[in-house]
Amino acid sequence: MVIKNAAKADGQNRPNVYDANCPTRVILDRIADKWTVLVLTFLEDGPVRFNALRRQIDGISQKMLAQTLRQLERDGLITRTAIATVPVTVEYAITPLGRTLADTIKPLTEWAEHYFGDVQRAQQQYDRAQAG
Amino acid sequence: MVIKNAAKADGQNRPNVYDANCPTRVILDRIADKWTVLVLTFLEDGPVRFNALRRQIDGISQKMLAQTLRQLERDGLITRTAIATVPVTVEYAITPLGRTLADTIKPLTEWAEHYFGDVQRAQQQYDRAQAG
DNA sequence: CGGCATCCGCCCAGATACTG
DNA sequence: CAGTATCTGGGCGGATGCCG
């Protein structure tokens, strides 16, 4: 039983992320994807083509990029536009809904940039304590 | 080459999450963990014991909970306090650093609770379009 | 250029059993 | 109560090859 928020996911009450059957868990799992955050925030500045994304998001494979993009498109967070040139050009753009999410997760990357030093120091201290 | 932010991770310039070698990626990967967000936000309201967390965070296994807690402790985001009772009691509490992160990711769960309906509708529309 | 299909290794997560 | 230890399989993600 969930104490913190007694509301059940199935129906009339408020959704509860701590309930495994709550649909908000799906969203959380999506955000918990390794690449979703990076791809979505990258598209904030304007439409980008597939290979441009591939090059600029360092470390992503074409398979994972394609997978992530398809998922984001399915969620209505980005759009996919194929332009019939030779060779074909495909542009990905963020949707208004996607932008609300991007705005929400942006502070996250800022937190990472601001505090990663503190975290690293904590880790080193922890590791020393374990070793000693 | 990264265009969006020319700064390299190694040294004098600003960190760049789009660079695979950037230490902020480590933070992002941590946040991208399935359970980190839930555990950390849950501890915002005060210290909680192991089995209490296990019961209240629906769907988590004891293995994953232990793993997540150890990781969070190592990152300096939570503390672990063992009280020598019989049987032993262990309380986990959020640190000031952890609280800054919890405050940062909280809007995320709120986004999920607010917009999951829009996402579900988008998914259904997408799936219909694929089927038809 | 922008993918998809296939194969495959490896790690992650669940289940189970045991301990202080 | 609060974990650790071990085994196991399913899936994730990388590499490669092919196509419109």
C-alpha cells in the first residue's frame, strides 16, 4: 500500500508516480532513457536532420538515435518531416508539447553542469572510506 | 565535432552535455536510472527505513533498491544511518545536495502527472496511423 | 542520406537462498 | 530488519550489411 499519496492510479483520483500501475510511470521511464533528454533538449533550438543529430550528440549509435526519435515522435514530442530530395532529407522538430517537456528537463542538465564537481568529490570520499 | 557548444569537456571551458567525455554525462546517466528519481523525491519529506521504501515504491525489488540507495549514498545525495537496535534499523535521509537535485527533478514528475494524457492520445493516434 | 534487418555479446534485473 | 551472494535469462545496445 502506498501511504504518501493514497490515490490509486485507476480512475477518479490524482495520479501517483509511486504506484507501479500509474501511467505517469511510462513517462518517467521514457525520461529515464539514456538519450531522450539529450535529443529533446538539442531540438529546442530548431529542426535538425538525422545525421546532424548523430554527429552532434556524441556517442549515440544510429540505431539508438532512430529508436529514440521514433519513440519521441510516437509520444507527440517531436515531428518527422521527410523532404523528397535526392538523396532524401529528413528533419526532426520539437512540438509545443515537446517544448514544455524540454523546458522541464533543461534545469536537469544545468544541475549536472553546476554540481557534478560536488558529486565527484563525494564519490572520491566514499571510495576512500571503503578502501580504508 | 560539436557545434551547439564548442566548449570541450576537458578543462578550461564550460561543460557540454553533448560531449560523451563530459563528466556531466555521468550525472545524466544517474538521473536516467529508472528508480533514482522515485527514491530521491520520496526521501524529500524525511528519513525512511529500507523496508518502508521497499513497500511504498511500488514495483522495486530489494536488489534494485539496495543498489540505488548505495549509488545515491556514494554520490552524496543521501545518507545512511544504522541504528543498533534488535533487529537493526537503517534510515536513509536526503542531504542538502540531494535536496537541490530533488527540487530540480520534482517538476518532472509534475509534468508527467499533468501531460501523460496528451502523450497517451498522441501514442494512440500514431498507432492508428501506422495500422491504417 | 536516412534508415531497417539481422546477428550477437554482455550486462541488468529478477528470483531464490542465506546471513548478521 | 536489512541486506549480500549466486544463478539465470531476457533484453539492450553495438556492429555489420543492405535498401529506397
